[in-house]
Amino acid sequence: MAAGKKTATSKKKTVLSDKTRQPQMPIVTVDVCHKCTQVCARGVQYMEKMSQPGAIGYGVPCILRRK
């Protein structure tokens, strides 16, 4: 009976340290891009896309506001 059981130590979960954590980029809309003092290429493209009539946008990841 003991041969079929798995022990709790057979698979250990590894905890990632804060040093290996990847930065998260928040999704911002066009109004935040207009207020931003620094201009990035991705933001400029998004603002141009959203200036078209009838454009639907879901936001763009902001490089400048990394967490």
C-alpha cells in the first residue's frame, strides 16, 4: 500500500524572489497618453489610431509607468 502513495516532499513549489520578478506594465488609455510629459513611439501610434473617427481602443501597455 505504501508503494502507491506519493509523498509530500516529491514535488516542492519554488518561490520566486522579488529580484527575478518581471515588471508589469499597466494598460493606459489615450487620455493618459495625452497628459504624459514624455512621448514614446507606442503612445504616439495609439493616439494617431484613436484620433480616427469611430476608432475603438482597449488601451496600450505603458513603458514609462512600470511597477
